Amino acid sequence: MGILSWILLGLVVGALAKWIMPGKDPGGLIVTILIGIAGAAVGGYLGSMLGLGTVTGFNLGSLAVATGGALLLLFAYRKLKS
């Protein structure tokens, strides 16, 4: 995946994570994209370790793994900021 694909995936996954776990979050679009990109990396790493799959592109499995990672990061981000 190229850099633009990662940015787009980060935006989609970050928005999904914020939609699934609503609440008051500092930061706007940039923080959402960064949480989504980092979440995709974390989700891909953990998913491959657990045998759930990796982030390989825009498919449902990759979106699920990336969103799971983004939810973990969003939870940690909120705990650190509060």
C-alpha cells in the first residue's frame, strides 16, 4: 500500500473507531488520521501474532483488524489525556 492509501485507510479507520467509541476527544482530523494509521499498524501486528490476519489493503478483514487496533489506541489515548 502506498502512502496515500495509508492516509485514506487511517481516515476511515480512525473515523470508525471514534464512531464506535464516542466521546470527547481532543484533536481533529489529523489526530483521527494518525490514530487510524497507527491503529492499522498495531492491529496488523497483533492480528498476525494472534493468527487473525494482517492489514493488506481495502477489504473487510483488513478494516476489522485495523479498526480493532485503532480502538485500542483510542482507549489508551483517552486514558493518557484524562
